Amino acid sequence: MARATNSPASRKRHKKVLKYAKGYFGNKSKLFRYAKEAVQHAWQYAYIARKKKKADRRGLWIIRLNAACRNAGITYSRFIEGLKAANIELDRKILSDIAIRDEVAFNSLVKTAQDALKTKASSAAKA
């Protein structure tokens, strides 16, 4: 008696993997063994890239904020420190968007941050 291999399910799995590997070079798009490995690596790279994309976006927001802050006469780090001192809890994405779209609002945020830094410095000098 021959061993049952569940051929329909295996074929379906193989076809699914080969469909994912469509467009890959050489054996990686034709032969299941190599296609499976290539697809698994591709999924790993995609997973890592989704995480890295978030870090790249945050870096872009910080670069934009730094440029806008320097145009307003303050450094990025002092601006963030001033916002924290003023208890303004806006994330970098929103701040970057404000800096790009609404210069008046951003300048008022800079002014608030600078005032908070001055009061922080004066309270530290008294203590």
C-alpha cells in the first residue's frame, strides 16, 4: 500500500508560494524549494522595513522641525525642551506639519517655548 501524501493540499501550498515568487529571477520563481526560501526572506525583509519606515519618518519630521526652528532663531533641542517646560504635548509629526503649513502658529509655539525656557532658567537660578 502506498503512502498517502495529501497531494491536492501540497499542490495548493506549492502553487501559492510560486504565486508569491512570481517575478523572481531564475529558479526562485520556478522551483518550489528555492521559491519558498526566497519568499520567506522577502517576508522577513518586508517586516523589518515596516519597522524601519517608522524610524525614517520620525527622522524626517525632526529634520524638518530643526530647519524650521533655526529659521525662527532657536535650536531643535531647545525648542523641544521649551515645549516640555510649557507642558505642550504635541508629537513630532504634528509639530512638523504645523511648521510646514502654518508659520504663524509655529512661531507662536516657538515664542511659548522660549518664554518657558526663560521661566525655567529664572526658577533654577533662584533655587
